[in-house]
Amino acid sequence: MKYIQRKTFKIRKSGRSSDYITPSFGYGCLYKCTYCYMRRNVPYGLSVAENIDDILTSIDAHANDLLWPKPPNQTSNDYWTYDFSCNEDFILHTRFYDWEYIFDFFRDHDRLMGTAATKYVNDKILTYNADKKIRIRFSLMPQEISSVLEPNTSKIIDRIQAVNRFYDAGYDIHLNYSPIVVYKNSKAGYTELFNLVNDNIRDDIKEDVMAECIFLTHNEKLHDYNVENNVMGEDLLWTPHNQQEKTSIYGGKNIRYKYWLKNEYVTAFKRLHNSILPWQKIRYIF
């Protein structure tokens, strides 16, 4: 891990997990998830910005230029949402930051809120009262593939059981089913996952715990890296019989499920999800 001065402060549109993506507080990740797009750019290590105030100033200026009051959308009815963890797992990396200072910015700003996806249950941040202005999205997949594809991350049951604690501590909590992987045993795997969610999240908070669903995106460069380094689980990620090349919205060439098959996968996923978790609203799925 190294500290740097962040030099670019570009804020990108998102529209799915958030309205916007902030400049990177950190770039890279100490986890080694085999599917992560960051591994294409930073196979090892993490760089952490020292000039946090410059980043926060850029976010503040951006938010103050947006329409207010904010038009309601699927990200939030009340606030402009900014993902501050797009290029790292910020919740895992809090020990490298004055994280309370950063959280204070999002909590106390009258026009925006912050959001971050994570695979780490960090109970140290439970002492902070986020006043529902920090949204944590716990990433979930069946444990049988999580053990292979995202080694050393928090156990899936631990992430699910953390929902109640973090909600009570003042965080806004959603679930991030991502990446959704189609594999031989996927129906049984996701059935078990949805039952764990249903059985472990308290009834009185269920309607607030919404979901986002993102099917796997892979990449030939990352595939080659995984093969060359004997990374486990590549047979789950690289399945040419049901995948095709697709250009991302930012111009990159990626590998995704064939569009006609993906329509079937999305329909089947929603049907299974809604049969077990009818209370959980899916914010978006793609």
C-alpha cells in the first residue's frame, strides 16, 4: 500500500448503483477476487489518496451544481448518491483513512449521500451514526462459489447477519447480488442464498433492504492473467459457450453472457428471487 496525491478529480455518471462515482479515494484492493475488473489494472496493491480534502471539495462543487430538490429515482428519493468505493473496497480499507471525516462529509451534506459496496464485515464502523446517509451494499453470491472466486472475504452468512446490526447502527443497507454467475449448480446455490437472506434479516427492516443485481462481466486480459497464474475458478468465469464480446459504456472490450441467453437468465433469476424474497425490491438488474 502507498500514499499518493490524487491528481484527477473526474466525477462520472453511474445511474445504477448510484447517481455518480466520486474520484478515487483508493485505487486497487487488498482482496484478490478473481473476477474483479480492478485486477486488470492493478493486479497487486493499493494506492490511497492523501489529499482527501481536494476530493471532497470536488464532490461538494459537483453536488451544488445539480438540480435541487433532487428528482426521485431508483438510487434515492431524496439525495444525490455518490459511490465512493468504485475502485476499491473502502469498508475493508478504512484503517488507511480518516474514515469518520469522510463519512461526516456525506452524512452532513444537505444534498447528497454516499454509498459503497463491500465484501467485508467491518464491525469497527458500527460506532458511527450515519443517520441513513451512508449506504452500505453487502455483496452476495452462493458460498460455494464465493469460497473459490473471492477467497479470504467475509463469509456470506456473516455479511447477511451483519445487515441487522448495521441497519440498527444508522446505515442504509442494501444487498448487492454481484456478480451473478451462471454455473451448473446455480439454481440450487441461489435458492440457498435467498433462503439465508429471508431467514436472517429481521422482518421489521426487510422492506428497507433493497437489492441490485449484476450479472458477470469478464475480460480477456483478466482471463489470460488468471490462466497464466493458475487462479482458481476460471472455469466458472470463462464459459465461451454462453458468452460473447461486448463493448462497455466506457469503451472497454468485455465478455458477457450472450444477450438472448442473458434475457432468459435475468427472467429466471427474478422469478427465483421473487418466489423466496417477495418483500425485497430489486432496484435494477442487468
